[in-house]
Amino acid sequence: LSHLRFMDHSSRFWATVESVMPGHAALSRELKNEVLMRR
């Protein structure tokens, strides 16, 4: 959804992500850790 408004990863992009998915940074870290653990 955020890329429909901002075609980059600017602070405005991440603010939009946060507005529709609060806590996205923590969820992203958890997912990354899970993937790394499965290797």
C-alpha cells in the first residue's frame, strides 16, 4: 500500500507503513530471525 503513494523507502513511506501496520519493525525483525534460524 505504501508504494502506491511513495515509490521509495523514505521516512514518509515508513510512516505510511506504520499507520497501517503498527509495530511493523519488530515483526520484520522477528521474521528475519525466523528465516535465519531455519538455514
